[in-house]
Amino acid sequence: LDFGCGPGFFSLILAEAGLSVTGIDCSEGMIEAARRNALTSSRRPVFLHSGIEEAPFSAESFDIIASRNVTWTLPDPLGVYRKCRDLLRPDGALLIFDANWNLPLFDAGLARRCQERERLCLERYGSTFDGPSLSLDLKSLPLSSQHRPGWDLAALKAAGFRQAEVIPGLVDRLWSEKEKLLYGETPLFGILARR
């Protein structure tokens, strides 16, 4: 299960690797985009318009649940971690990829360092990365002010996962030099949790 699959890129990568994949997203527009993107793939994931909290799956339906840059947006991340645990089969794995995207809103020193990185990125590369415009009150999101992945490790334990660990070295393996410069104050992290 790829929850918060967006336009389906991660789902498609997993399907092309030979996995049977279901992608869900609470945005109908994202699901439509995912279905369009899948038209050129030889292995097509199933895409459903649903949030994970109300997803139409029975307990112990999945071996793996993956989430990329979604957890930070959730109004009830602990509840979602509990739901993920319920949806996983015994010894199933939850893979979370995320970052402390909004922490600079709560730390003036961190905000200044991020602004300096943005200035250097513009100077060096002529641009930054423009993400989608979100209509969220970023300060009100529960994880915006949390120091992660520490928060996640404690929450996963509270949600009943028997093991949770940070996946080392993701930034070096996945990010370009530009991404390292621009987002270096709020680096990508990965967590592997076992039911």
C-alpha cells in the first residue's frame, strides 16, 4: 500500500519492481493523475480515492505500507500509525520517508539558516525547487513543531510496532547536490517499522 500516493510515481516504481501495489490518496485529482501516469506502465497499480483512516481494507491486508512526504500533513499522525499497524500482516513493514519541513516556522535560527541556503541555491543554480501550493495552516499541523524522526520512533512504539529504526544515509543516496544545499537543514529521513 502506498498511502498518500499523489500522482503515483512511487507506486509505479514499486509496481515496476514486481510488487502488487495499491495507491490511495485523499485527493481525487491526484488519483486521476496517478491513473493517467500509469497508462504507460507495463505493471499498473490499483489507485483508489481514499484517506488511510477510512480506507476500505480489512485488517492484515498488506505486507508493506509505504508513505513518502505525507506524514507531516496529517492531522492525527499517531492514529494513522495505529491504522497502518492494523492493516499490516504479522511481521509486515511500514516505510516512512519524510522530513521536518515546517520546523523552521518554530525556530528563528533554523529559519535564517534555511533562508541562507535558499539564497546560495539561487546564486549557484539560478532557482530553487518549487513545490505545489498548499492551502494548509502549516503551524497548526501536529508535526510541524516536532523534532523528527525522534517523534516518529516514540509514536510507532506507542502505536504497537515492535521495532522501528531510522534508515541511514538516504540524503547521500537520493538527493542531488542542489537538494542537499537547499534542504540540508531539514534533511530527508526514512524509518522502517515492523509490526
